[in-house]
Amino acid sequence: MVEHHFDDYALCPDNFVMLAHLAARTSRCMLGTAAVIVPWNDPLRVAEKALMLDTLSDGRLLLGLGRGLSRKVYEPFRIPMDESRDRFDEAAAMIFDAAETGVIEGDGPYYPQPRAELRPRPRGSFAKRRFCVAGSSDSLAAAARLKAQMMSFIVRPAADLMSEFTR
């Protein structure tokens, strides 16, 4: 389930809400965020929602994070798009760590977070259920640092995209 805002491309401003609905109506399919756009969301709330949805769905959440690519969406959120990489890098690590440990904390410039114990507690590891949505070479490197699997949406000819990864 994607997170999109302010146009008719996809009508889902909160993928956790939509996936909670699907969790209640299904019992076996995996439920994935593709992706929570990290710079538009508070990492504490993302971690809480992820743990709650994973509990409600009996461990079926695939947690996908991304940084967004539309300047027209960054503007209404009042976040400079040129901060997207730094915001993502700071918050994604906090979110993935919290999903494993049930504790979130951070001392970065964008999301200073005093230590907080989250409820519900993690029901299992997200080590094989963490994803980054990536469309650029720096996002590929971020996914590797986060030990996350990579999802990619091709938004331009594949030959152009591949040249970024082979430089």
C-alpha cells in the first residue's frame, strides 16, 4: 500500500489505516507499506503504528520506508525537499531499530527523541521484513546500510536508471 497525498494518483494518505482494514478482512496475505514516506511522518508514530499493525495482523506486516520524490507534495508538508535524504537516513534507522527492540530514541538534528518504550512490544523480528523503496543510487546505498531489502519503481527508462548504479 502506497502513501500518496494531494492528487488522484493514489488515494491513500495513511497506509497503516488501509492495511489495518485489510488485516481485519484477511488472515494469510502479507501486508506491506510501499512505502511510508519517512520525511513526512514522525518516526515515533511510524514505529508505534508499525508495531500495532504487526500485532493486529499476527505478524504479517512488511515494513517499507521511502523518502518521496515529489516536490509538489513536500511543499504542503512545509518540509524542504533538499532535506529528504538526511531526514530519511536519521529517521529510518530509528524506526527499524524500534521495530526490533520496542524502544525508540535519537539525538539527530531533525528528530531528537528521548528514549521511549513502545507498546505493543514487537512480536517478532523485522529483519527479513524491512524494505526501502529506492529509485536512485543513494537510496540503494541507504537500503544497504539499513540492512533492508530494496523495492524499486521504474520511473524512467531502465538503461538511464542502471547508469546511476554502475558509475
